[in-house]
Amino acid sequence: RIKDNSIRLRLTKTDVDDLRNKKTVGSKTVLSSSEMFQYSLQVSSEVKNISAQFIDGKISVSISAEMANILTETNEITVKGHQENGEAEKLFLLIEKDLQCLDQTEESQDDMYENPNSVC
């Protein structure tokens, strides 16, 4: 989800496994034969927390090994942080495990985490 000064990435179980084993995960949305939107999330030794950049139509989010470990090796659902962006409101970055919906949806939920809540 991209809204105002925030980027939120939701990771399926497969995404979390890829982050653990390959240190990267990503996806793309093809808009037309000549346009594509992409994002990636990778573990980086060059960041202390979390950071993002946008180059050639791709949002690349980097997280520290410590943050990756929280997502891949614990029951914690989210990691988050802020990035200076030259605006009064800093860029808010949130990475979270994708939870199953509690209401009806047409989207497959097989690869999502069980939702600990009982109501929306």
C-alpha cells in the first residue's frame, strides 16, 4: 500500500521464507506492454534500520539483518521505521506479515498467516 508519505509491504509465508533464504523478495505489476511497476525488499548490511529508494519505476526497500530476523524468526508481525525525505512528514515504512482476512474475499489466503484477531 502506498499512501501519502507511507509505504507498506505485506509479506506472505513464501515471501518471508524467501527473505530468510534468499535475502530478497519482490514483485511486479504489468500496466501495459511498455510499463511496469516493481518493488523489492532486501536485507542489507548497509542500513541500520530501514530505507527506501525509487529508481527506474522500482521501489527498493532495504532492511537490516536484525529487522529481517524479527520477521523471519519470531512471531512478531511488523517492523517499521521512518526515513528523512525533505518534507515535514518523514516517509513511514512498514513491513508486515500478511494476515488472513476475517471477512469473505475472493483472494486466495492459503499463503497468508493466521489472523490472531476474531473480528475486523
